[in-house]
Amino acid sequence: MRSKIALIFLFVLSTCTTNKFAVINIVDGNTLELSNGIIVTLDHVNKNEENVKIMQRYLRGEVILFNERDEEIKTFSTDRITAIVFNSDGDCINNLLSGVAEITKDSIPQYEDTIPKSNTVIPFTEEDGVLKIPVSINGKEIYFIFDTGAGLISISQTVADDLYRNGTLDENDFIGKGQFSDANGDITEGTIINIKSIQIGDRELNNVQACVTKGQNVPLLLGQSALQKFGKVSIDYNKKQIAFE
């Protein structure tokens, strides 16, 4: 449903004037407040506290709202609604949040059919308060920052150029351009690409979206576009291990 809405969103932007609303407050992991006082609950999104960091990053500026019938919401008959929310860059916030991995020891994991139920345990290194793990991108092993607050995997232009030169990234993998906000709130222009293969230990994920950002010191981030493929992700700081279930 949401991929269909994304196409409608792009069509609306290119053909007519839309009703955009400013977000003034993030109430909790699936609820926000608009400048006109309307409280919006994100459709099919759980109230996960990890969501708040992602919402803070992606809900700057104005948003456009759709209902479950793929119709844009322009007027309100009540001060509380449920909606599908797009930001000004065309990101569907519901999609970013609907599969956010849980960093917890207690909740019962849920599994996708394509992912084995045995745990994959990856050692991490810690540098300046961030965790780094080895990840293979289209066959190239790189150390990524484990970042539950990043919506997409983020790679540098240098890494993307290297993948392109060795033939594991081609023109068909380039999806479009967008603007991305980092943890400091800085906006960077980037390119959204499709990564054919991401290997984390013995787990392989296929066709995962990532963003390529320019700059000399661009961090490599393992974000929610990969982490949400797992039922649960647990961190053991004593053993310096991350378990993917």
C-alpha cells in the first residue's frame, strides 16, 4: 500500500498544490503534533522509543498526510487522526518506522521467513562511543557504525565509486536524489541507491536501499533499512558482541 502511496505522493507534488503541515512536537514513538493543534498517530507504527530519534531526524520541515484509502488529508473533522506521513523529501515516515529493530533483552523476537532463526553474533569495536561492525557490501567488506537512529544505510561517495568501478553497482541501482539530515541536524544532498547484497556474518540481505552522501569525512552507517530485516538485535557490551536474531 505504501509504495503505491509513494507514487501518488510524487504525482501530487508534480501536478498540483498540496496541503503541507508543520510538525511542532513529537509526542512519542508513533504520535506527533501539527502546528494547527492536530494530533497525528502514524498508521501501522508501534510506539517504540527508538522511533523518536528517527522522527526527530526525518520530521523537520513540512509534512503531507494521506489516509488508508490513499487520499491526501487536507481538512480535519477531529483533532486526532491516524495517517500515513511523508516529509518534504518524499520519505514515508511510516515505512521508516514500521519495522524498527528492538534493542532489548526481554521482548520475544519475530522472524521473517527469509531469515534463519539461529542467532548471528558479530563482534564489535568501540571508538569514541560508537560501535563498529564488519559488513560486506556487494562482496566488499567495510566497517560500519551500528546506528539504530539512521533510517537508511549510509555510504560515502568513495565507497560507491569503488563499487561502481568493480561492476557491483550499475546505473539500474541508482534510484533518485534526496536530502538527508545527520545526527547534528546538518542537511546533506545525497543519492538513494539499491544495494544488491549485504552480508552480516552468515546472513545475507538482498536489494536494500542506501544513501550515498558527499564529503571527506562521511560516516558509514548501518541503519534501519538493514536492521529492520531482523526480528531483534541485542547488544552485549561485556562480550563486545551484537546478536542478530
